[in-house]
Amino acid sequence: MALTHERAERSTIGIRKGDQVRVIAGRDAGKSGRVLSVNAKKNTVVVEHIAIMKRHTRPNPGKNIKGGIVEKEAGINVSNVMVVCANCGKHSRIGHNILPDGTKVRTCKRCNSTLDK
Ligand SMILES: [Zn+2]
């Protein structure tokens, strides 16, 4: 099997787990939440309280599971969300900056503050 996943093209995902993001397109447009996980292969992110999927489960007395509806976040495409800057409070495109010590950080394109701690 060829190593096709080692492609030269850079991942466009600037969003990271724990980021505060705002949904800019789709069913949940306008909402915001914290990123719970990032799937770089699928280009999707899971954001808390966004894109809730309702799953009906059967009761399983052996595992003490009550039947009913379980709500779970589904992944949404990264192009539908933008990171929210903690400094200016607005959703922004992500810029990159290299600090004098060589550390690469993400920056807010609006106010140029660093998004990474
Ligand atoms: Zn900002």
C-alpha cells in the first residue's frame, strides 16, 4: 500500500482542540463553542453543542443503560468554523507568526494577538 497520506500539501486546519470557535455556515451558523476534537483526515471538527445528533438507544439492563435519546456532537467541516480570538472577541482568520526564539504561533488576523499560549 502506497503512503498516500504523506502528501506534501499542508493541512489547512488551523483549528485546534480547546479553541473557541464560531460557526459561520451551515445549520448552526452564528453559534459558538469549544472544539472537542479535530479530525485532520476528514477536515472536520467536533464543537460542543454544535451539530447535535440525536441517537436513539435501546435499553440495556445488563449495562445499566436506559433506553432513550442520546445527544452527541457530530463533526462539521473546518471551513464552516472560524476561531474566536480571546483578545478582540471576534471570529478571525488565522495568521502565523514565528517568534524570535523560533516558536511558531497562530495569530489573530484582526488584532495580531497570539492565539496560542
Ligand atoms: Zn483578535
